[in-house]
Amino acid sequence: MRARVSVQDSALRHGNFSLRIDPVRSEDAGLYEAQVTYNMKVHICRVELGVITVILSPPSPAVENEPLLLSCNSSHRASLVETCWFHNGRPVPTSGTFCSMHGALSILHTAMSDAGSWCCQLRYSDNEIISATYDLQILGFDGPTNPVVYAAAGSTAD
């Protein structure tokens, strides 16, 4: 983790002994402990880091008209009770094109309108609610609505 962890030395002088992890990975979840000695006293701070991940399958880039799966997982230990999905801030109906199951959302036929911010919200048996956002980009053909293009004989057509 050394390449991804830093402590602000200047902040230590003011009592801030924060640890910065960038980027956070799934395996970073767990209990962290800091010990600081000040005036011959040892002060201990414990913080548990929970990690939530959103994974796209198949991996980026997503292609228009092809199926994809967005999976949402968390390191939280309680039982998962409910998963809600939001697209650009609006709840996603889990019928027709979208199918939600066990923390995952299946999109049967992706469209250019599916691009944007996808948020999964996980609710656990201990009433903890955890959410994460994934910015989905879709590769697609953005051509004319009419598939017939006319070009004059002798000219160039693109």
C-alpha cells in the first residue's frame, strides 16, 4: 500500500494524524489503528474502512445494443436486504430492459440514453445504507435517423 498511502506531516503538528489512501481498493477494507504519543500519553484511534465497488461486465467500453451487467458489492458484514438502482438521479424500474438481482443490474439492450451516472444503493439487515456511483459511457453509432444518404455522382461521400 505504500505507493497509495500518505500522511500529511504538516497536519501532524496540529493534531491531525489522518491517513490518505488513493486509490482505495477492495482489499483495503478492514480495521485501521493509529497510535500517537503526546506528553507521555498514548492516544489510540480506531477506524473501520468499508469499501463498496461497482463493476461493469463486460469491462469498459460498453457498446450500444449489447447486454451488460453492473454489479454492486460492499464489505459490510450484515445481510443484504435490498438493492435500489438510480440512473441520473431517477429510480430505475426493474422490468423490461432492466433486471435487478442480488446487488446486480442487468441491462439487456444498452442504448445511448443509458450513458451517465448509475448509483446503486444497498440496504442491510442492520439498516445501514451504502451507495456508490458509476459513470457509464456507451459507444454507439450516432448517425442519421434515416439510413439512406444521397450523394451526387462524382462527389465525395462520408
